[in-house]
Amino acid sequence: MTGRWEGSTRRDELPADWPAIRAAVLARDEHRCRQINEGKVCRRRANQVDHIRRGNDHRPENLQSLCAECHAIKSSREGNAAPRVRRWRQAERHPGLI
């Protein structure tokens, strides 16, 4: 995998019939973005399907069609709101200062 999916396990969490679910959601939403921005539905051409509520609930009622721009904004907001994980270990004290 390349890009943002590199190192991610999200694809592994999708059900085997994800392509069919994705196609059905896009068809249901008439390939139009369902993201609400400032009280209005975006309605641009959608080519992505995203979960409304986070987690692994892949039922159609928890999925929505989004355009690439709205999906990127939504994902960025969710990422910024997520608790931070410390990536580096805490610096060790110098042995002469112990």
C-alpha cells in the first residue's frame, strides 16, 4: 500500500462484501455527497463511502457517500479530535544527573 493507507489495518477490518456495500450506498445516495456544511448538504459528486459514526459498523444506515474534499475534511477533524498517542519514549536522564 502507498500513501495514507500505508501501515494501516483499516482495509483488513472491512467485510468481504465491502465492494457491494460501497456500490449500494453510492447508488442509494445517487453518487452525491451527503456531508452537511453550514447547515447545507454538499451534493457534489461523491466517489467515497465513509462511516457516519466511528467504528466497524458497516450497516448501510451508518454509511454515507462523500466527495473527496468533504471526506478529507471530516477525517482531519476526527484525527485532530482523537486522543494523542505518544510516539517517542520519554528522554532518559543523563547518568551523571541520577
